[in-house]
Amino acid sequence: MKQSDKKAVALEYSAPKPPEVVAKGFGELAEEIASLAEQSGVMLHKDDELANYLARLDVGNQIPKDVYYIIAEIIAWSYVIRGKQPDKFNNIHGRIDHKA
């Protein structure tokens, strides 16, 4: 990937509102955003197609309903990877084994 093709889009999620774009950048700025996120312990998800879609949004925009499920799965997976669970989580499907 060429330097000029790199992009980064940072989302913030504060339930119950949908996630919103809080930063975005291209090229060197994209690398800086990703580096700062990693240094701060923010998990990164690399997906060129999703990044291209989200990069069309302006900072301050909430994500469109088209990608709610995609972003929700990424957020949920980040909780699982870090061994966390959301407030009021009830595991209604019984798919998460806390003993694993």
C-alpha cells in the first residue's frame, strides 16, 4: 500500500448513542492516528473496505445504520479479546464461557 493510500478513522462509542467519527486522516496523518491509538491501548481493526466507507464521513458524524452490525461485532469482539463485558451483560445466548 502506498503512503498516500493509507487512511485511519477513529470511532468513539458512548452507549446508547451510535459510534461517531472522532478523527480521520490520510497518509502520514493516518499513521500518526494509528500510532497514537496503539500507544494509548486502543485496539485497531484493519479493514480497507470499511475504512474507505468510514473515511467518507465527516468528523462528528455518527456511523450510518448500514454499518451498525459490522461496528457492533467489532466492538463486541474487542470486549471478548480484553476479557471484558458491557454493563448489564446477560449472555442470553449462552455462547460465552467465562471459564475458558
